[in-house]
Amino acid sequence: MIKKKFDSLIFSISVILLIYIIYKSEFYWSGEKRDYYLIYYIFSLALIGFSFLIFFINEKLKIYIKIFFFSILFSFYLFEFYITFHFKGKIQEITKFEIFNDMKKKDKNVKITMASVSFLKKNLNIFPLSGVSNSTTIACSENGYFSVYNSDRYGFNNPDAEWDNQEIEYLLLGDSFTHGSCVNRPDDIASVLRTISKKPSINLGNLGNGPLIEYATLREFYPKKVNKVLWLYFEGNDILGLDQELKNHFLINYIKDENYSQNLKLKQKNVDNIINKIIKKEVDKKHKQKNDRKLIKKIPLLNFVDIAKFFKFYESRKLFFHSNPIIQPEFKEIIMLANKLAETNGSKFYFVYLPEYKRYKKITFYDDRNYKEIKKILEGLNIPLIDIHTKVFKKNKNPLEFFPGEKIGHYNELGYKKTAEAIFNYTEK
């Protein structure tokens, strides 16, 4: 009787799983991600077929099948447990705040990096697009050290004197890869360009930036004379947050009105005050967590969200399956507006495509449909494409050597250097 109930339970779970997949694919995503969910459809239908056949198999064979099935399932969860700890980087996050506290004792003006995207849902009187100005800023650690830089007058990762130049050769826009995360100057892309071109370069990149934030940044901080504008697009996540950006009442104005401006160059003190308050809250929060004896630290599976992700093989699916986010129509509009702004200001606009780690990790499945679609968009707009995948990574026998310890993350010093060299060679034709 118990065995039959167990078989019925397995069959019921299989049906519920199929219903859940149908809901996610056809209702939650309105069929837009049907191709992505295809493999889950196949798996759930196979599971239903298998659990149905179990009713008609003799008991001895049934026991062997169940042992085999649960052994496989147990192995999968062991792997999920391993990569959850391996990739989450919780220890690094805590250490970053510990370093901040140590440096604060010697330098009261020390800060930590703050992503512009983190302001999307905050009720602010302005929308900051940079960090705290003229400050020692702690970034991240992927290469065996924490990267630290002195921010410029507007809170970006540049030597402040770059803004005093009458003519700028390279103006860079992008996310953390453009920002130069996890390496020190002069190893970031903008610094390498300064070195090899012997001309001024200004880096307007920041953590977590999406297309609309980058366009807004271009509008707010465009220097008087720029020869080349570089839009650095990271394929891993650059369009993931565009939906949220489009909902922000500050950012949407940059699309609706080509004359709109927050005049952020004149409001840096306000930006500094906003970010300083947020940093203080984050530091206080981490300090409270550290002193809370009831909190079991460094174990990422202790809250409901993480437990749910664990049982759904969240990290394993991220590693093995590349989900293609939808390229919204606004993405093309933003690139077109950025190109138009560059041309109006007498600058040449270039689109730089930065590949992600999963493209080269052989155990993962990589879907390059978005890569092809973006190339078509650029061809239609007649915008030059600097494809770092084909010009740098694909030519190398081991592309993973451009990542820290050949593990997932930002580019290392070599990866940034080769990227900058490819940009220089292309733009100097």
C-alpha cells in the first residue's frame, strides 16, 4: 500500500512539474521564452512517462530503478551544493567590508563601489550615474587582491586630470567590465588605451550599468571634444536590466526628450551625499550581521529564497544552460540615439562586443542567437562593430586564460589588455 502511494506521489510530482513549466513558459513569459523551456518540457514529459510505467513494472526491477534514480538525483544535488559555494563569493563580500573598516581608520574618505542600477527602486530627488567623487574607492577581488582606485571629480575611475584635456581620444561607456572591476590602474581598458595611444581617455563605466543608464551617462558627461565614443557591451547581462531601467521616471526621460538633463555635473555634492548615506547603511548592516551570534555566516543556503533556488538546481542550470534574454525594441532605439549624439558632436561611434565566460567553458551549452541579432542591428544602423570574441578570444587556444584563474568573473589583466589592444588596432585603421 505504501509503495503504491509512493509511486502515485512521484507521478503527481511529475504532473505538477509539467504544469509549472507550462505556467512559466506560456503565462509568466507569454511564450517569449518557449525555446528556452523546450528542454524542460522534454524532461517533464519523460518523467511523467517514466513514473507512469513504474505502475506496470515488477517490484524487484522497480526497486533497482528507484535506487538508480535517487543515486543520480543525489549526485546532482551534491554538484549543486558544490558550485553554490564555489561561485557565490559570500566570503569575499564580507571581506570587502572588513577591508573598508580597516582602511577607514587611516583614510576617512575611503569608499566602496556602488552600482547605479542599485538606485532604480529608491525614492531619490536625482538619479546618480557615478560614484563618490575624489575618493579612495574599494572595488572587488578576483585576482588575488582587492582593486582600489582614486575616483575623479565626478566619481568615475579616471585620473582626475583627464577632464582638463581639451580633446579626448576615447570616451568609454559600459558596465563593470568597462569600469575595470577587480584590477588596478593601469590595467583597465581605458588606462591601457591611454598608454598605447598616448592620448587622453575617459572611462564612464560603472557596475551593473544597462543600456539606458549608459546612454544617460553619455548625455550627462559628454566632454566638449571627443574623437571616438566606445560603447562596450557585455553579452552576459547588459540587457537584463533594461526592463527596470525603462520603468524609472528619471531614465525614461532620456529617450522621450533629447534635451532632457539632470545637470549632474553641477550636482556632484548631492550625488556624494546620497551615496555616502547608502554606503553607511550597508556598512552598518554588515556590522550588525557580523555581531549577530544567531546568524550562521558563510553558508548561503539558510534563507527561503536560497533554499528554493537550491532545490531547483539554480546554479547548475545557470552553468549549463545559457538563457537568452529578450532584446527589447528600445535597445535598438538607445543605440541609435547614442550614435546620433556622437555624430552631432563630431565623434565616431563604435560598438565593442565583450564575450562572457560561459561562451568558452566547454561543459556549458551556449546559445549565440542574441549575438547574431545584435550584429544585425548594428549592420542595419551602419555602426562599426569591434567583436572581441572573434578578434581576441576565438583566436586564442585557451580563451579561459583571460579570466581570473580560468574561473568565471571579469577579465583579468591580460584579458583587459588584449581587449584594449584590439580596440586600438581597429580604431586606428
